[in-house]
Amino acid sequence: MTPLRASRSGGQAILPSPQNSTEGQAPLPTKLTGRQAPVRFSGREGFTLLEVIVALAILAAGLLGLLELLSGSLRLSGTARDTTAASVYASQRLEEALLAPRPVEGVETGLFGERYRWTTETSFLPEEETLPFRPMRIQVTVAWEDGARERAVSLVATRWDRKSAGTGG
């Protein structure tokens, strides 16, 4: 583009003629052409590298916090599931022991599946001469491995059997 030239008489700008202009040059200034000047970007717009790094660090910390919460909730739900299953198994085994027609004093053990072990301890409590019943304590414990720890659920009940005629009742 042909630059503006100032004339020697009066200092007015002389516009180049269309014959003298060349293609591909920058547009004329806005005041002379009436067109809008091209938009120029300064170096102050946008985000700096430091701002982007800080924003990514905050985002990463938030995501790691969410992942930790998810992991903890899964672990706790697994523990609750195992404890509930062990409680159901212990309750079932206690009902079986309470309904046995002739309970025997001692310890019995067994398995519920491959994971849960149960132990039933039956013991006769001291009899009172004035009562027509003989008390019996039954404790059922269901244990399982939870990672490196062993967990257990215990239920205890007392059964009262009527004394037989030959035992003074």
C-alpha cells in the first residue's frame, strides 16, 4: 500500500489513487476510509500459564477428593453387607439352637458358605431349687475375614427348659 504523503502546501494528506494502490496491503486508517479498523489483540488478554496450572491443580485436588469419597463409600457398603449377612446367619443358627429338642452342653462349629464360620456355645446355668425351669445360655458367633482383619457378630439367648420330674421339680 502506498503510504500517505503530506503535501508541501498546507500539510493536507494526499490519498493515493486506485491506480497506485497494490493488492494485499493493510487497509487504510479508519478516519480516512470510513471502514472499521481490524481488531488487534494485546498480550494482556487470555490466561497466563500460571493461572492455567493453578486451575488444573485445584481441579485435580477436587477430583481426587471425590474419588476418595467414592472409594470410602464402597468400602463401607461392603462392610455393612458383610455384617448384615453375618447377623442373618447368626440369627438363623441361634433359632436352630433354641428349637433343638434336647440341647447338649458344649461347642459346635460349622461354615456358612466359604466365607463365614459359626460357633455355637451351649452352657447350662446354675439351677435354682425354687424355679421349675433349668436355664441354658446359648451364644452364637459368626466370624469372617475382612481384608487383614477378622470381624465377628455374636448373639446370646437364654433358654428355659422345664425340669424333669426326676430332678426335683
